[in-house]
Amino acid sequence: MFMLAGLTEEKLKALQQFEAESGLRVLAVTPIAVEPASIAADDLARLQDLERQLGVCLLAVK
């Protein structure tokens, strides 16, 4: 799994320069070590409802 990377000001500027020159949008991500959580059917249904309410993808992890 990945999460958005925390970039230093210098790294952010380098990325923004690349984006400006290439016309591309780039996401900087970093790997994280997590495992999917086992989830009961009723919790899964509630989590899916919450996803719809929030308009995002939610992942239950250990």
C-alpha cells in the first residue's frame, strides 16, 4: 500500500518544475507496510455506507 509522501520544500519544487515542464500531474507516494484487516459483514456494510457518504475509498488495515 502507498500513502502520499511528505516532501521537503526542495523536493516539492523539483516535482512542481517537472510538472510545469511536462504538463503532467504527478502524485508522490511512499510505501507503507500494512495488512488488510478481517472485517465482519455488518462492519463491512457500515464501512461501505461511510465510503458513499464521504465519497472516498476506505481500507480497513491491521
